[in-house]
Amino acid sequence: MDNSFNASYTEYWEQRVNQLSDGTKIADSDIADLFLPLLKIQPHEIVLDMGCSYGRFFPLLFKYTKHIIGIDIEANAIQKAADYPYTQLETSALEKMGFANESIDKAFCWATFDCTEQEQVLIETNRILKKEGLFLVTGKNINYAIKDDVAFIAERNAKLKSFPNHFTDIKKLYDLANDFGFKIEHGFAFSLRGDFGLAKAIPINDKNLNEPFYEYLLVLRKIEENKDFSEPICDLFSSTAREKAHSEGFEDVITFFKTHQDKYGI
């Protein structure tokens, strides 16, 4: 289990459910409530709350179905989530879940995907979802705007704390979704850091897929089983940070981050 996920991490997110340290509003239940209808949850369906933490989305999901399974890598979070009437709670990484093949109707993965090995999570989610099952997932795009200094500082600080952040190559995921056994039903982009918490959503289309944006929300439909496909669709660093480092003459991004922090102290 990754040591980055522990009791202090859970406590941090309990304290940050309304506003992050940089002043931006977190995209929490009020925002999720706007997009959850896209999952088309029926009262009899089993919903998997992926990265359920202390149960922060349980009350929202419970409005749609009473059959909610929670899973999180951090044992302390699961202990707190037990205060809610989950059907089942599991302590596990999302890359290898202990659920039977095609046992889940809908999957909900909010603000967790970027902490994982994304290719493995896509494969594993495909395995446990029933045919035609839907998967709502959010994350950070590999290519955000150079001018988005707040996003850059957030990336820099997370990396210097050794937090396991991953940035999704959204263009590549769109190209390879079928190979992972999915069809992308809906896609939304959030241009700058903080836009997600304000519900400033832009529908993703062929025209703007290559444009920079910071966060995304996708709804994927399982159309077939994954056939051992796991081509990389994410990176430990954004292409934006790599470009900034290169422009400053740094080959190593972490060294660039340290130098930047020492210089600006923010």
C-alpha cells in the first residue's frame, strides 16, 4: 500500500471539502450532483464508490440507490466510511479489486483517478462492470494552459511532497477508449484550476480536444471486455510542466520544481 495514503491524508481531505489551500473551490457533492444523472442509476443497481474515502459522496449516491459498495486504499478512511450504511466496504487499491467479473452496474470515481495507475484501473473497472455499465471518472489533463499558474503551483507542490499525481493524456484516451473496452458517452473539460468547483464545464468535441484544459469529467460505457490492452495513457508530470522546465534549461522536472520553489517560495 502506498504510504502517501494514511490517516493524515484522510483528515486533510475532510478539512478541505469546501476550499483548497490555494483558494479554489473543490468540486464536491454540489458539483457531482449536476453530473451524476449521466450515470442513469436505477434504484436496483449496484454502484461502486471508487476511492470512497470517509464516505463524502455516500449521501448523494444514496439518493439514487441503496446498493452502494465503497472501496478505498486507506484503512482509516474505510473505518470512517462505516458510519454510513454502505452495502459493502473494501480496503483495496483500485488497480486490483476483489470483486467478481461483471458484478457492478455503475462505477463512480471522483477525484481519485489521478492518484492511480490509470491503465490498470481502466482494465480492472472494465472487468468488474456489467456489459453496458457506465463509469463516471474525473481527473487532470496532461496539457493545461501555460498561463494557469495556480495549476502549475498545485502540480509542483504535490510532486515535491511525493504525492502520486498522474496526468491523463485525454487525446490519447479518446483514441484508445475502444481498445480498453469502453465508449466515451460524455466528456467535459474545465479550462483552469478552480473551474471544476464552479461548474464551468465545456463539452469536449473534436474541435477542442487538442486545446489545453486542466480537469475533465468523462462517462464511459463498457462495450466489450478488455483484451489485455494497457498502452500508457498518463504521465507522472504534465506536458505543461515539462515544457516550462525545458524552457528554463532543466532536463529534470523535479529539479526545476525545487529551484522554482526556492526562488518564488509559493
